[in-house]
Amino acid sequence: MLALLAGSFLAAPVIAAAQDLITGDIVGKADAPNKLIFRMTTDGPRNNEPVYAEGYSKLFNDFIAKRPDWQIELQMMSGDIGQEQARMLEQAKSGSAPDCAAVDSFVLPLFKKSGVLQSFSPYFSKEEIGQLFPFIREGITGDDGNIYAWWWSTDLRVLYRNKEIVPDAPQTWDDLKKAALHSVDEGMEGILFNGGRYEGTTFDWLANFWGQGGKLVDDQGKPIFGEGDNREKFIKAVNYYRGLVESGAAPKRVATIGNYDDFNAAATAGTTALFVGGNWQYAQLKAALEPEEFAKWTFSPLPGPTANERSTGTGGWTVAAFSKDAVKVKVCADLAREVYMGPANALQEQLPTRADLYDKYEVFSTPANKTFAEALKVGQARPGAAVYPEISNQIQIMMGKVLTGTQATEAAVDEAFTASLSAFKRS
């Protein structure tokens, strides 16, 4: 969803809501005495989907209409989210960050550790915080007990399949391999998954390691995935992906895929019957496919080495404040609450992080979203360790070597572990 460059949106017209308070990159009156700079992803008025753009325009217009003495300057991130987040962290350390921004949940620990975020605790009630799923609440809470962001959306990974080609949900890795090979026999290209230099490559694959009970880091945040039983489980999970490619159950091009949009395109073109994707893609498939074609698609939990060894990654986005101006921090928190915490979830069908919102919004009462919500109870978030981004980077490098067959699995895993340990010792 995020692999679109900001430039493509800067030239796009913003669809006006009932009140025309959005002009170019500014929401609100040009002569408003107060300004909040908000750096954002495409979750806003410049979304590439017209319906979402119109919905966000209304939400932002309604928000600023209640604050006529404020304007919001929208700064768009590019599709290279990792680079954007790293740049923003450096800006925050030097005091040049935006007032308010979207912070990816997987790098939130780095921002918290750096001490660049302002507390949101005064602006959210204990009841609101208490409704958050446990992994969400833990992720935004600092060592001092305060919350330093509002994690408003989450997601999870599932296995999508064309029921005409794969009628039964694969329960194990072996089941999936057989189903993928069958799809190849039917003229498809097999199972698709992210395997390129991309955070999604790491996160989508980690469920195979976590499902075995594997741990990336210890309680002190030190990498341990290359030691003892964890190493065995890690190698086993990597060889699962390697085996899919070497057997032809997955095409060799997975080593270059780093974009969920590729899976939607393949499903629309009818070239795949299986892919590992995010829950948000269900709505995208519905919008992209003709009704009779969409009816062929369903999803099921990611398979594990056995039917009882399963996990799924849970991610999502947060809104956080960098400004030291308490008034701007409050407006940032209000933005998180009034635009994102519920309304934006419902608009884009992005899963809420508060359990009570599943009953509040009708869209989340569908069988599909109820299934997603149930899966969140056993989902696993990235570890709240500052070294995680480097672990992810090393896994991406490792996966490229393994999927292309340029290095033995054990050697690639050991290299990734050594590099991750070195990063931890430098931190």
C-alpha cells in the first residue's frame, strides 16, 4: 500500500469535501495564526484511491473546521519507508523534525529509546489505553509508564488462495508446497511472497520462525536467533522458503519482490492462486476484481511446520509528536484521536487497535474482519528492541542469498546473526 512515491501524489488533485479547507499542502485557512507540520504516509487526503482521498479530505476538513485558528501543513513520505523513518529520526535528534508524524510501529522502539517523542499520556484516558490490545499497549509505553505514540491501525499476515485452484486451506508447510505445485500444474506461477530487500520480507516470513516458538532477542534486546534451539528453528524456517523456490512451488522472482501490490496484480491477471499477504489486501482485491472473480478468493491462517505451530505478524502505524510545544502536542494527539482512531480505520478497513471499536463500526462486523480480529489475539508484534531494524536488514540480505542459491542456509544465517550481534554491541 505504501510503495508509491510522494511525487505521484503532489501532482494529483485533492478531492474536496463539503467544506473546501484544503489547498495544496495546507489544511485550513492560509492566514491561520497557528500551524502544525504533519509528516504522513498515504493515509490522508493524497491517497491514490479516490474514495479514500475523499474520505480523508472530509475527516481533515472536519478536524480543522473545529480549530479555525490552526492550519496543518502536510508533508508526504516517499515509498521508501525505512529510509524515511531513519531520516526523520536523525531530524528529531537534531531538532528539525516535523511537529507530528506517522511513525511505523517497527521502528517505534528506536524513537522511544532516543527520547525524541513527547508524552501522549495527558491526552488519552486510562479507559482508552486499557482497550488497546496488549501488544499495542506495550509497544507505545515507555520505561516510565507514559505512552509516547498512538498506535491506531494494525494488520496481520494470512495466506490468500483461489478456491477454484486450491479449495482446501493448507494447514502445514508440506500442504502449502503441494498446493503450490498443483497450481503450477494448472498454469500458475506458484506461491508468491515478499523476498526482496524490504521490511515486508522479514515480517511476513517471521511467522514461520515464531510459530515454532523461536525468539529473535532476549529480555535485554540482545539477538539470540543464531544460538542453540533458536538457530535450529531459524534455519528450518529459512529452508522452508528455500525449498519452495528450489522445488518450483514458488517462482525465482520472489527474491526480487518487495511490494504487496505485486500480489494484487498477479491475482487480477490470473497468474497466481496463492500468496502471502496482509489483511488489508482483502478489500483491495474486492475493489480490483469483478464480483465473480473476487468470489473465488479467500484467506486462511499461515501454515506452520505442523498444524499446531502457527503465528502471524502484527504491524501497523502510529502517530507521534516531536514538538516541544505542549499546545502542538495536544493538537497532534487530537489528530490521532479524531481522524485516525476509529474513523480512518473504518474508512480504509484498517484493523483497529482497540477491542471496543470492532463493535462500534459496522464494517468490522463482517465475517472476514471478525476472523482477522480473532487472529490478532495470538498475533505477534516485532520485538520492542532497538536492534530490530538491523536484524530485519540482515534477514533481508540473508534471504536474498538463500532464495537465489548463492549461499548455503547455515552460512547465511550465521552471517546475519554475527552482523546483528555487532550492531547490538555498538548501540
